[in-house]
Amino acid sequence: MFSCFIDAYTKEISQHNKQNQQWIDLMVQIPRATTKWNILKSPKSKFRKIFYDIAIHKNTEIVILTITMINLICLAIDYEDSTELYIFVLEIINEIITFIFIAEAIIKITGLGFVAYFSNNWNRFDFIIVLTSLVDIYFLIAKDEDFSTANLLRTLQILRILRIIRVTR
């Protein structure tokens, strides 16, 4: 009986070591996936340099992360049978946040340059989310009867939580 316990314990330890090794391997790979801002060339134009400095500044990422959290909270507190005023306030907040994300994309494209911006997969992802947000606002303004499409696009905004994962790594 004691040998069965030892065998089971040894097997469990070896299994945990494999899982731990997989976790360690994953953690080693994550820093390789980050943007290497230092290899991006600072633009020579003073106008573009201003946008470049804003785009790569750490505080910009913190502000965008905070706005992303606010956006996720607004998406989460929407509920069925809510009042028109409540829905209106959430829509206004969503529009403001969408325009902030549009401004972020414009600042990064201007500062980093078109090619450098779209060479980063996270920026491509952010750009797709911005485009879906714009389509969502179009449906909101047009008061289109096809709310299923608008709700689908709003649901895609939840993918912004991946930005939080990107920043916290």
C-alpha cells in the first residue's frame, strides 16, 4: 500500500513538473512577443515626433488601459429592461470611448508611421476593434432595425480585454 502511495505521489509530482515547465516556457515566450519600441526610428519631423513620443509613452498605455476598463464596465452593466435614459448614457459613454480609441489609432499611425503601426499584431487587433466600434456607432445613429448585428459588434468590443492582457504581461 505504501509503495502504491509513493508511485502515485511520484507520478503526480512528475505531472506537475511538466505543467510547470510548460508554464515557464510560455512565460519565456511572452516577452518575445512585446513591441520593441527602441528599434523603431524616431521621426525627423517635429510634428510626427510629438505623436511618436505620445504613442510610445508609458502613461499613454495606462490611460488607454483605464479607458478600456471603463468601457468593459459599461458593456457589463447594460441590462434588459433598462430605462431609456440609462441606455442613452451608456451609448454616449461608448461613443466617447470609441472616439478616444480612434484618436489613439490616429496618434499611433501618425507617430509610428503606417508601416510600423501595422507591423505590430496588437496594433492591427486594436485597429479592427476600432473599425467594429465605428460600424456599431453607424448602426446606433442609423437606428437600424437589425439590432442583432449591432449587438454582435458591441459584443466584439469585449475583445478589448485582450489589451489588458497585453499591458499586464
